[in-house]
Amino acid sequence: MRNSLQPHASFARKLILIAVVFSFSTAALWAQTFYGSIVGTVTDPTGAAISAANVTLTNAGTAERRTAQTDSSGNYQFVNLVPGVYKVDIETTGFKHLTRERIQVEVQSAVRIDAALQVGDMGQVVDVTAETPLLQTETSALGQVVEARVVQQMPLNGRNVLNLVALVPGVVAQGQSMGNPTNTNISAWGNYQIGGGLGNQSAAFLDGAPLNTAYNNAVMLVPTQDAIQEFRVQTNNLGPEFSRFAGGVVNMTSKCGTNEYHSSGYEFLRNKVLNANTFFNNRSGIAAPAFTQNQFGANGGGPDQRQNLLLHQLRRIPAAARGIDPHQCADPGDARRRFLEPARQHGRADPALRSAHYVGSLG
């Protein structure tokens, strides 16, 4: 009997070992990428492929440079690119130098930049200023990018950046999802129907890190509006890298530092002096209830030569009270909580500069 059980015990141990290894290997798959890429084909005036052409990619914000050569079919590619503006230079013997400026790489996008070189001396430069094609031919996923200008300038009640998801066709807000996230059930933060799916059945990522909880698939974190550079909402026909979700995908990327200094400050105020009273309160002779909401902060970024870093730091201090005069609080600090999230590195920059990003929130 003992000998007959030994093969079964050995098989059971192998199954347990495989399950443990699989659990650790799939943990790395949960984090999705927010990087973009640039691909293209280099040809001569007749349309024939040019091999071994030198292609240089430069990040306009950080001066980071990458180099590659075209293969035998004239193809080249640059992957794992932080969203931003780039420049491509292509040169080879017997052809004019070609420069393509202001190539916009958005979050999780694949931009195709094909180049037809002209016969001539390498010292002659052909500068192409055409717009980046909007059609994404490298992917079949359907979606839309909410770009930086919209993220920063769109007025939001409570500055809930997830409310901008509703700007994308195919997204329907549910319940209290469009309200102020303060004092709102966590299940309301990501309660959107995307691409015909049910509410709270979509995925949300920040710099590739998942934001959904195991319970009810709720969004655990609402990023500060000023910390987000842009985000992509994919509604249908998602790629194989996304799974376990019955709706769409919201893929956000945070700001990172550049070789130039930038800073800004803001104050958003709401109170009963600026708000009209309700119809029924006026009819009953009741004054407008006390309401005070202040959201103020500052953010800035730039190079730190001492640490060889490109930094972007943000501080936000929201204070809101409904029906309470905040000046009567015994300890204003009781109404605030501190949140500081060190974010991960954003890649290598100009010669020895590393890129780092810090996001903080006080309130």
C-alpha cells in the first residue's frame, strides 16, 4: 500500500510546486505598461528598403537619446518610450539627412513614422514638420486619449480626474461617480460603464500599477489632477495584455521632470457666498446653508544636478466642510490627512540624468 501511494504523493508535490511558481510568475503580469513606441520603415525614392540606416531618437523634454539601425527590410523601432514629444533623425551614405520634429507619443500608443530619403549629400538636411498620424495602425484596440491640456484645464467638481473618463465615447457614468470623491463610497469612484460592460467592471492603472481592489473591483486611489499628464481609455477590442476585466481600461500616466524648470500654483474656492440658494429654501425663508471648500496647492519640476535627477513634485491641500464653519474647528489639522506616494523612475535622461517622479497630497 505504501509503494502504491508514493507515485501519487510525488505527483501532488509537483502540482503544488507548479502552482507556487505560477503564482509568483503571474504577479508580474498584473502591472501593465503605459509606455509608447515609435516604429517605421526607411525607403529610397523608388520605394526600395534601405538597410543599415542610422536612426536617432531624441526626447525633446529630457534630451534623452537612443540610436538604432534599420534591418534588411528597412524597418526600425523604439519601444518603452515615456509619453512626450520626440524627434527622429535618419541618415545613411548617399542620401540627405532627414529630420522629423515634434512626434507626439501618447500613453500606450504605437506611432508609425515612415521615411522616404532623397538622394544627395548627408550634409544636406530635409526637415519634415508633418503632424503625427492619428490613425493607430499598429493596434486594433478602440479608445481615446484624454490629453494633458484637457486634464489640467477642464473644470472638475472636487478635482476628481476620473470624471474625465466620461468624455470618451462609449463611457456612461453610474451612480455618484461624477461627484466629489470626498465622503463618497469607494465603489462610486470607478463606477463607469465602458464599452457596454457593467459598472465597476473595468480596470484602472497609474504608471502601470493596478488601482483596483480585490473586493468589488473598486478603484482604491483617485490621483491628484495636477499629477496626471494624460490617460488613455480603451473601450473595445482590448489587447492580450489586459485580462480579468469585463469592461474597458483606464491607463493613466503621471508627470515627470524635464530639463527645464516649471511650476504653478492654484486655489479653487466654493462657499455659500458664491452659490445660489435652492428654490425650496428661498420659498421657506431659509438662508443658504454653510458651505466652504478650498482646494489649493502647487507643483513644480525640473532638473536636480546634485542628485542627477529629473524631478516633479506636487503638494495639494484640500479642505472641505459642508454645514460647518472651518474657522470654528478646534484643530484644523483634524480635517486633513497626509498622503505621500513616491512614484517609480521614468527612465534615463540626458547623459547622466535619471528621471524620478514624486507625487504628494495633503488634505
